[in-house]
Amino acid sequence: MLVAHTKNPFQYLTPEQISTDEALNLFVDVFRDYYNILNNGNTFIHGPRGSGKSMMFRIMRPDCQMKKSDKSLSEINFYSVHIPIKETSLNITELQLLENVHGNILLNEYYLVLYFSIKIFDSLEKEDLKAYDNQDEINTFKSTFEKLFYKAGLDREDASINPTSSFNDLFMQIREKCEDLQNDFVVKYLSKLLVGDSNLPYGGPIARFQNFLLPLIKALKKTSFLRVANFYLLIDDADELNITQTKILNTWVSARNTELVSFKISTQLKYLTYFTVTGSKIDSPHDYSEITLNQVYTSDQKESYKKNVKEIIEKRLKTISSIDCQAEDFYPSNIEQDEKVKALHDELYAQELQKTGSTKKAYDFAYRNARPEYMTRMKNQYTYSYAGFDQLVHLSSGIIRSFLDLSSKMFTSTLNNSSDKVVNYIPVNIQDKEIKEYSYSFFNDEFEKLLEDCDLDEDRLNKHKKLRNLIDSVGKAFRIILESNSSERRKFSFYYDGNLNTDIKDVLKLGVVYGYFHSATLSSKSGLGRSKLYILNRMLSPYYKLDPMSFSGYLYLTEEMLNLACNKPSVFLANIRNKKYEADLEEKPQQMDLFENYDILENE
């Protein structure tokens, strides 16, 4: 029996807003490599916004690890500290002034070390450490850090810490001292650079990774409460670091001090560089392992994402809103449309069976053509229904945030339209309305924001315009092909062989960063090597009136065609309509779907 409730189970909360119990109750392991991330060692985790990186870091934090394993702080397998980069003191404009200052790398590293130290002691300060308070151990730790502060350049008085019998108080004092040093650096040095004196000498302390942060962590791991734990720094949104900070972080990774500390570094696919401050490059697998999250959603475990989304939705419905039902029942499909597509499938199957005498060929033909044919025959192509759990799974394109955002809007709309103000399921008409509005906003509204961004210089603005043209070109091309008599009418991706000019490569990379494309590879058309493949985000299906459920084959595009798509969309589409590349449109069907086994490209 369905239980009615009015609390929206899909309202987005940042990981910082989620309590320990909520995190454990709502977390679903949607990452095939999640348990590899838990292992000791440096790891880069790449994924578009909303793919679940921050939630994964939330579940790795000590409160969740202790409650999940029913172990004390000294018994858990690792101690992790969350270090967010976006919208933090690391992004202050004044740090850009250091780029022209002698000692730029040293000063940036100092600021980075202070920020990391603040986050480490802020985390430790919040732990309940009363059971571990031991005066000898506290005094030893206090003495260690006074020496580190002194070696960093503070005089003995400034480096001293007040006597205490509490670890929590000790860590609070150390955090406050690091904050004071950070504030002094900004006020007494960076602020003076604002007046234009780039030759201003710096006479303050300097703390570096090797002589401050690493000994700091080494001392922490000698305490009774962290002695057996691996120590992880969870660096969230590392592609928000400036170029110098990124090189510094890479230098720390290259030091391979994983017996003391491992860096778990998340990015939104726009990490600035893999070079260190010395000009060498960090490499996988020697310095780090690398995981690209959208590989999970295009893996050979083709049902895993759907299964995980189902579990996420049902957990949220039950835990937050006391709605006990299956995801398929909460998002019903359009039964009338399903029946018509099924009837058309049977009709096409019978026709092909009579023509070929092969049940396999007949089923293959009907499977590939029933839904495209239904969509083409519709008198009003805008009335195609995208409702239903299965279609929503495909529309989300592996970005769980998209599924939850869309579900939140649906829930609110259903609640507002309910006479008794309760929600037990999302009606088909509301699903369709919200899906189509979301698809329109994903393309038009988001691009309006991007193109109106006053921070874009002319070159970046032009690349954003070309990206919009490219998306619009391939989206319309896929609709043209769906309406054609091609044997592969459900295309949703394109590929190319060889190298492209830098401009087009930058546009494609921008599309991946913003989540409009997923990047992958497939066997080259020539049979030699691999070709670059780009899959359109299925959330654009309603915008271009495409079938999001599956596709077969790929659209091959030359560099010339990609140039036209970016710069002259009307000419590009004329070529598609005239089947200039008809041989490419009529390749052998390959029966792919959203979860096809792609080899995901390494982040370039």
C-alpha cells in the first residue's frame, strides 16, 4: 500500500548539509571502482558535475566510516579530511598577483599548506577525543608543532602554544594559529601587492609540504587515535586550483609518500596540467591511479546504472518521505503509447519475417525501427511521451544529479497540482511537462548564461558559440537520420579518425566539461587503432525529438564536417539531408545502447 507524504525526497543537499545517518541511509555505491578508491594510494577521480564525487567523499569521512563499521576512531581503516577547493580562500583574486612575484611557487605552496593544515585541524577538532587525552602524548605533540612553526620562520614566542590537557583544545589552537598566519599573509603582503609593488620583498614565514605538512601528518599518525589508520586528503574540485597550485599539488603526488598520506583528487574533467613545478610529468600508474566516473555508466555491466538509480530513488522515497513503492510505479510510463509502439513492433516484425524468413533478422529490424517509426508517423511530433522510469534512466545520461533535480521538480509540480496535497506517484502528464522544460533549459538557458558571462574573453566566447552550433548541428542531424530510411535510425553519437585542429579539439573538450558530451573511443573505421567517439547527452532527446532509449551505429564525421557543424550549421545539415556521407550512414548495425562497452578516454 502506498503511503502518502508531502516531503520532497529529491531536494538537493550539499554533502556538508547531510548528517551522518542521512549520508549512510541515502548512499548507494554507483561507482564500480569505489572500493579501489578506498585503497591506499593517490587517485584522480574525474566526472562531470553531479556525477556523485562529493557524495562519495562524504561517505569516506570519519563519522560515516565509524558508524558504518561500528569501530572507534583508532580502529577505522583510514582517516580522511575533506578539502574543498571551489569557493574557498584558495580562489581569492589576490593570489593571482603572485604570478609575477619572485618566489611565486614558494609563496603559493605556503598558502596551500596553510589551507590544508586548517582543514586537517578543523576536522580533528570536531572529533570526540576525550578518551585519548594523555598529557605526555599531548605535550609531545605540542612540542612537535611548536618546532615546526619555529622552523617555518616564526620566532619562539609566536610559535608557542598555550599549555593544555585536551587534544581538542590543542587542535583548536593550532587551527587558529594557521588561520592567523593565513590572514597575516593576505593582509600584510598580498594586499600591498594590490598597489602595484611587484618587487615588494616577503619577510614572513614559509611552510612547505616536505618540511611542514608531511611532518605534521607523520606526527598525527603517531597518536593513539590515528596510529593504525591510513591518512587521506580528499581534494574536491581540484580543477579550480590555479596553474601554479596545480603544479604544486602534482609535485606532492609525485613524492609518493603514500605510507603517510594519499591524495584522493576529484575533478570536473578540466584539470589544468599534470606537470610538476620542476617540469616533469606525473604518470599513471606509477604516481597515481585514475578513474573516470562516466566509464561506469557506459560499461559492459549495462544494467548496473539502472539498478543503482532504482535503489537510490526507492531509498529516498522510503527514508525521507515514507513512500514505500517501486521506482517503476512511482514513474509510470504512457501505457497508450507503449501499446502503440508494441503494435508497430509486431507489425514490422511480421513484415520482415515474411520478407527474410529469419526470426532473428525480423526481431532485429523491428527492435531498431519500431520506436523511430512511431515517432516519425506522429501527426504532432511534440506529443511524444518521455514518461516512465526506463526513459528517465536513459535521459539522465549517467548523471545522478540530473535524475534527482528533474525528480524534485516533478514532485513539487505534482504536490502543487494535488487537491489533497499528497504524492504517491508522478502522473505521466507532469513527467512529460517537466522533462521537456528541463531539456529546453539544459540547452537554451544554460547557454544563455554562458554566452552572457562577462568573464569570457573573445576567444572563449567564440568557442562557446561554436560548441552551441556543434550541439545543435549533431542534435538536428540525429533527428534527420531518425526520419530517414537508414538502416540505423537511432544514432546518438559521432566519431572521427586522426587528429583535429586545436580549435575543434578545444570545443569538444568544452562540451565534455559541461556535460553535453561523453567522450570515449571505438575501433577505427580503417581497422587500425582507435577513433574518438562523442556521445550526446540524452537529456537533449526531448529538445531534438530523439529516442533516448537506445541507438545503433555511429555517425562518422570528417574534420571538414566538424568544422561546418561548428561554424556553418546550415551547410552541415544540408550535407546530412543530401546524404553526402551516405556510406557512413548506412554502416552495419551494431545494436548499441546507453550502456555499451566503451573504452573511456583518459583526461587529456
